[in-house]
Amino acid sequence: MSSSSSSPSVLLNTGVRMPLLGLGTYKLCGAEDVHRAVDAALAAGYRSFDTAAVYRNEADLGRALRELLPKYGLTREDVFITSKLGPKDQGERAMEGALRSLSELDLGYIDLYLIHWPGTQGLVVADQRNPGNRAQSWAALEELHGQGKLKAIGVSNYTPAHMRELMQSCKVPPALLQVEFHPRLCQAELRSVCEEHSVCFQAYSSLGKGELVTDPVVMEVAQECGRTPAQVLLRWAVQQGVPVLPKSSHPGRVEENARLFDFTLSDSNMDRLSALDCGHKYCWDASEVA
């Protein structure tokens, strides 16, 4: 974890740094909303933006960045863009899907491109074609990585079993795994697999779809720190070196979510939050995917 640049970052196994704080854009729809959120984020110091083919906002995000970067004296190289391959393109359509993301974003290259889901749209979770499709998708991402179009490649929503399968067969190891992570879902096994293979572990849904901001322990810690529950939940992750992707279209909240690096949670408060772990998932569960 480093804060040598303006925004604290983690070092990926590709040798590239990725900001610890990124703006999540799930459910951010329409050019106007995307533009407003990106404007607020750049103003608040965000330098990382996370999208996906299934979010249907890659083109709007790319356009907003091309329009707004000059306003903040920034260039394409100053921001880190993540996108993801949709489950409908898993397998033989992976190359086509990734090239479509590159074209929609229209930013020259993508800093990090992930396989969004270990399964395939249209196939049942236990379908034995899933492993072959994953391998085919990964080979396509490796090819585009070799061409410099995808600077780093990784996966999202993979289980420990999916991660081990990938590590055994890949030519290029994944740079990152993005999964649901918050005090009620501490993901110890996945974090240990990532550590073993030098894969960055990144959180999404840090607030548990908003449920955790009203958890009594979280509220108590927030009161003690003079911070919002959201800031406490995000700080709990970044203090462990885990990058986060808070999402909001509300400029005030975008700014508030960025104020994570001017306070520290005590060891006892970190432990109190981690003790909430009960393996609870608010989002997709990939444990049944073959």
C-alpha cells in the first residue's frame, strides 16, 4: 500500500499501480448521470473507475472521461479504467466481447479487464461446459493483454476452486480478483488464495447493498470516530490494503466516500467489525458454478 502519488494505491503483479479508491458505476445509467458522477469523482480525487459490459454504460463513461479529464489537467494515463466481460460472451465470443468494450470505452486501452462471472449466460450453473468456456475466455484476454490493449487481466466472483483451476492452466496469471467483501463476509479462504499467488484482492459491495450502514456495531464505531458508517466500512477494507469501489450518483456522497485516508480505525474497532463475519452474501453466489 503506498500513498506516494496523490491517491493511495496498490501494486499489481504486472508492476502497475492501481488506486485503492475507485468509483463503481453499477446502476449508473444515462450520459447525464454518468457525467455528473465522474465530474464529482475527479474533483474529489478519484482516479479509478469501474464499469462492465453488463452495466451498459461503457460508452457514457468513456465519453465523460474524454470530456472531463482536461478540466482537471489530467490525461488518459492519469486514470485507471476497469471493465468486465459479460457472461453472454463467456467462451468463444470472449474476444468479440472484449473488443466491444475497448470500442465502447474508446480510451485507447483498458487498464484492467475482468471475466465478470465464472458461469455462462444461458447455461445452468452445474453445466460442465463452464470450465472450458472460462479457459477460452482467459486465452482471449491473454491474447489482448499480449497486444497491450488490456494492460492487466483478472476475474470477478470466482470461488477458491475457480481460482485454483485458473492458476493451474493460465499462461498469464490474473492480476486481480474482485468479489463481495465487507465485515459480514470476510472471505478468509479467497484472500489466502490471492495472497499465495500474488493476486490483488479487491472489494465490491462494501456497504452490503446499504444494509450494513445501519448495523449497530458499525454505527457505534462511526460515532466514536466522528465519521459516517459508509466511511467506516470503506476504511475497514482499505486499512487492510483492500481496494474499494463505492458507487453513488450523488456528488455529495461521492465526495464523502473519498474521505478515507485522513483517519485510522483502532485495532479494537477493526476487530469488532471483523467479528461481524458470518459468511453472508448480499450479491451473486458463485459457489454452485461448475
